[in-house]
Amino acid sequence: MSKKARRRKSTRPRLSAAQLVRPEEGGKTPVVVAVPVSERRDTGPQKSLRELKEEYPYVVADLKRIGLIALAMLALLIGLAVLLV
């Protein structure tokens, strides 16, 4: 087996291209020009709200159940805080 070659570490820190640019004397800052973004492309067929409701009829019922459980737990915590303090 051959030995691993050791690389010398450079004494200069690695800087990106933006970090290598020095600001001009006199406090002038460079002007940035906005480039318009291309229009968003259609990523595929969009489902209507009616189709989603038909496909997931249980979601609304589950969200209501979760809300009631959260409300009951909050009421229990408030009741315990009043009793124990």
C-alpha cells in the first residue's frame, strides 16, 4: 500500500467571489438590478375543491374531533391549575 500524501494547508482563508470584492472608496454601493422571474409553469393537473372533498370526506370530521379533544385538554389543564394553585 502506498502512503497518504499530506497536503499543505494554505495560510490564506478561502473566500467566495462575493467576499473578494472590496467596496469602493467614498461609500458608494453597487446598484442591484432586479431581473423579472419567468412565469410559473403548470406542474400538472390541479384538482378542484369539489374533487378533493369527494376524495377525502373524513378529513373535516377528523379535524373537528381533534379540535374537541384539544379543547377538552385545555379545559382540564385550566381546571387543574385553578385547583392546585
